[in-house]
Amino acid sequence: MSGFELNKILGAVLGTLLFTLSLNIVAGGLFAPHTPEKPGYEIAVEEAPSAGAAQAAIPPAEPIDVRLAKADLKKGEAAAKKCVACHTFEKGGPNKVGPNLYGVVEGPRAHAQGFSYSGAMKDAGGKWDYESLDKFLTNPRETIKGTSMAFVGIKRPDERADVIAFLNSLADSPKPLPKQ
């Protein structure tokens, strides 16, 4: 091979490398990533207030009887839609992840036949009166420790009263709600 042929091959290799380097520089300028001032993602989390501040921020709820006297069945039915993922409401309806809730108000705990309740729910005993339903719907896992109900609860007292009034209406003979 002559020196002239070797120069052509080395020139082609050098030209290709130069072209690739130029292309990389141009592409880097066009598609440069934006580097944030602080690396990472910002996750917006509300800071929990101290125990004293939490007590001052949330006014005490009215008694359940007072809230039930003002309860709205339509609002309760709408609010209970979040329960449909795990529960059914119709008479004789099937159990899902959670038991059927027809006739639950003033009924015994662990009332649904054929549903596999957690040991904690079976051991809780008693019946679902207005006060116990209100407390349970506020925070199920705190009220009956060991329950398998994964629902976080309904924090707004008026919404809980609406849901309880709706659940009360799901019975052959609904219990009378308190009057104002």
C-alpha cells in the first residue's frame, strides 16, 4: 500500500471522528438538559402540627345526635360512594372485600353471614349504634385495633353524620333519627 492510500484512509477516519464530534457538540447545544438548582424532586407534604396546635386548630365536634338531626341523606349517599369499592348496600347483597352494610345501624358487629371478619372485629362485640359508628368511621384502625379494614376514615364530622344517616336508611325499618 502506498503512502497516498494510507493518507486517504487516515483522512477518512479523522474526518469521520471530526464529523461525529461536531454532531455531538451541536446536539448537546440543542438538547441540553436543564439542571435544577437543587437536585431531586420536591414532595409537597403538609407538616403535622404539634399536639397542642392540632387541638386548637380543630374545633370539637358536636355530639352525634345533634349532627344526625341536621344530616342530609343525599349527601350521605354521595359520600358513601367511596365505600362501594369494598361494600355493597342492597338488601341481600353480596359481601365483597368488606361485608354488605344493609341493616348495619343498631345491628350487631360482625353481622354479615358468611363474611370472614378479623379477630379484632369479632372480639369487639356490641352493636353498631350511632356513637360507635361515628367513632369507627373517624378512624377504623384506631377504634378497633387489629381490624382488617384499610379505610383511613372520614375526618369531617358532618360528613360522617350524613353517611350514618344514609346507612340508617338502609334497613327494613330504619331507626328514627334524633330531632333538633
